[in-house]
Amino acid sequence: MEHHERPPLVPSPFLRSSLHRLPDSNLITLVQIAWPAARKKNSYFHAQFLRHKSRRGPKKAIAAVAASMLTDVYYMLRDGVEFHDLGDQYFVRHDKTRLANRLLQRLRDLGVEVEVKAA
């Protein structure tokens, strides 16, 4: 019985996600690992999963979390550092002005007039 090897993986310039270049078994493993990470409360991966899930659905959201985890592992191995969770408030802290404008627009859409003062 002859063993057939997979052809070498060639990154396509048309595919943006790092997950598209993985063999199926590795992709399945990464997604299985990503689910518990996405369920962990008060973590960056949970916040990322919720952000993507609201726009794209749970399957694409978990793929985004898995791709993010793969990127993190690469940099941890390359630089020899430990994992540091950015926390669930990362996206809130990342762009406060954008968040404030989005929330003000939601209030206007509900018919509420709000006066804003900087704290």
C-alpha cells in the first residue's frame, strides 16, 4: 500500500485567511480548540467571537477566532513569549470615539436627544 502525500501548500494571493492554507485535519483541530476559548468569559477571544458572530454568524466567527489563535501561536513561538490575553474590554478601549458615536447614533435612532459633555 503506497502512501500518498498531500501536495505542498501554496499560499494563494486571493485568500485572506490563514485557515484556508491548512490541511483539513489541522483546520478541524484549530476550530475545536477555538470553541472553548471563545466561550471563556472576560477574554479577548470571547469578545472577538461576539463581534464577528453578530455580523457573520457563529461558524465564520469561530473561524476568525481560530485564525487569531493561530497568529498568536506563531508570534509566541517566533518571539519566545508567553500568551497575554488582551481582555474582553480590548475593543471598547481600542476606539472610544467610534464607540461613543455609534451609541449616540443608536440613541438618535430611538428618538432620544442627548447632550454630550467630555468627562
